[in-house]
Amino acid sequence: MKRSLGPATLALPSPVWVIGTYDSANAANLMTAAWAGIACSKPPAVAISLREATYTYANIVERKAFTVNVPSASQAQVADFLGIVSGRDVDKFADAGLTAVGSELVDAPLVAEFPLSLECRLLQTVKIGLHTLFVGEIVDVKAEEGVVRHGLPAMDLVSPLLFSAGEQSYYAVGDPLGKAFRLGRDLVRKP
Amino acid sequence: MKRSLGPATLALPSPVWVIGTYDSANAANLMTAAWAGIACSKPPAVAISLREATYTYANIVERKAFTVNVPSASQAQVADFLGIVSGRDVDKFADAGLTAVGSELVDAPLVAEFPLSLECRLLQTVKIGLHTLFVGEIVDVKAEEGVVRHGLPAMDLVSPLLFSAGEQSYYAVGDPLGKAFRLGRDLVRKP
């Protein structure tokens, strides 16, 4: 028998993605977002949800572009810092010791030090409530050579952070559990 | 220097959520989705993206409701099975040995055996491309007592699956890494 916890954002897990944008003065900014996920295979797209009060929100509305940068577990302190302060008040790249690299494909900066980055152009803006969901088409994916296996980013090598919404805590990735679309085949009833 | 991997859905990590719906004959169905995430805090909402070809897609359009059920790492085989076969062809609850529990709040079934479930009513439908994004308001969250700590679902106790999109593989959750909005405080510049 399950217990009711009320209407709350208690799904698990959430990603920890750092969103890169330019402001109206061309300053590169970053913010950490966890209300996010992949949203479509064709065109490849992500969805990220932001409060209108954030500095990044206005940047995306104006520039119609953003990057999704995936920090490693070893970069948890920096990732958390980027969610505490606002780009209105500080230069987050400088304070975090990070390097902005201009994308050649979209009007947004990449984080040089994070192992995996997606360059996205804004496709759709969906007002929900406190958060607005931005759908961004993934125009390219950039990865450090060291996190790529068989031409693809590997979870154990990227070692992304996980966010636990109820606990407001971060977790690391653990052991591999098997291949999708294969692990469950033994349960398929034979005709 | 990063390497270009092309335009692809290679963000990490994705969740492994099992979507519960009723079909037009009131049969309970399940499907596994990884293109998903939390989408809004007020109202609390999730976004899940499905192909129009899926059986679940038509069920959500008709019933305006779905559940998000979070399997544990120990249930990886069942979770994968639910993403291989279609509810058009088989009774997935029966074949997977799972029990459908009718929600008292929304027109969709919960999975008794999974530790965490969200009851959602459809708020918005956003066509993107191959996938359509459904925004669902979280009307209630139900959790097994054993995965609740301080009144909230704990990541280490729920032990959800992670999906690695490029590798098409599952991973488990690893070690806790610290508190959000606290871990990065030492990097905040003192005035």
C-alpha cells in the first residue's frame, strides 16, 4: 500500500544540465536546470523549463538559442554554484573558473570544461505556470574524446550528476544494468 | 577540444518512467518512456514525449490522464520489457506480472509493484515532430513507505533506473554527492 505525498514535483531522477546563453550585452551566462529532458527524436530536441524571473529566460527569448552543458560528478560544486547566483549580479563563467567557447552553429556559448555539450536553437516556447518550457532543436553535440565510446557519449565516462528533487540533493551514476530492448526480451511471450 | 557527434539525442542522463493509461476498452496499459522530465513547479507538472504510433499516445489523447511509475533498478528487466511490446498486441500488466491499481484522482492506472507513482491529468499537448510532448499536472504522488525519508522519496531508496541514450543502456544510481544550493556556496564571492 502506497502513501500519498501530495501534488509535488517528486519524480526521480532529474538531470543536472547547465544552460549557456548570451545576454543583450553579449555576455556569456550559465544557469543550472533540473526540470529538463530529451523531448523528440526527429528533429532531435530537448525541453528545458525555466522561471521567467531567471536571467537565462530573457536571453533565450531574445537569442532564440541555448546550449545544454553536462557537468561530471567531479564538477558538482561548480554546477551547484551556477544555480545559486544570478547572471544579473555576477560573471558566473569568471567566478566559476569556466571558459566560454562561442558556438559556430547557434547564438550561445559552450562550456569548455564540461565533457558534453548540446547546441540548441529554440523551436517552441510553452507557458505552463511558474515555469515556461523551451523546446530546443539539437543542432550538434560536442563531446570530449575521453567520454566517447564507439562514437557515442558513455554514461560511465561522462559521469553526469543526478538531482533528487524531494531531497534537493545530488547523486552520482552507479553500475551499468544492461542493454535496452534486450534485457526484457525473455519476458516476451512466445507465440 | 571537443569532437562533433552530429545532431542527435545524446543528452545524459534520461529517466526510465513507465506510463500507465487506459485504452478505449478500459484495459490498463503500460509503456516505458525516457524522453521525459519535470516541467513546472507551480502547478507541479511533468513532460513526457511519445510517438503518435504508440498505443499510449491515443490513450492519453482520449482519457486526458496518465500515471508516471518509477521502477527500481531491481525491476530493470520488467521495465525494459514494457518498452519492447505493444499494448495493442499483449496485456502488458499480465505478461509482466504487474498489478494495475485504479487511481481515485485521474483516469489512469497505477503500478502496485513500482515504488513511486505520479498521477497526472493532461494539461497541454505540444507537437514537436516524431514525438509529441504531453504536459501533465501532478495531482498526487504515491510512494511505498520504504522509499520515503523525512516525508520525501529518497533517490537511494527508490533507486530509479537511468537511461543512456547513445549506448541504449541502463545504469543504476550511485553515491550521494551533497546538498543542492549548499555544495556551491563556497564559490560565491564575498562582497
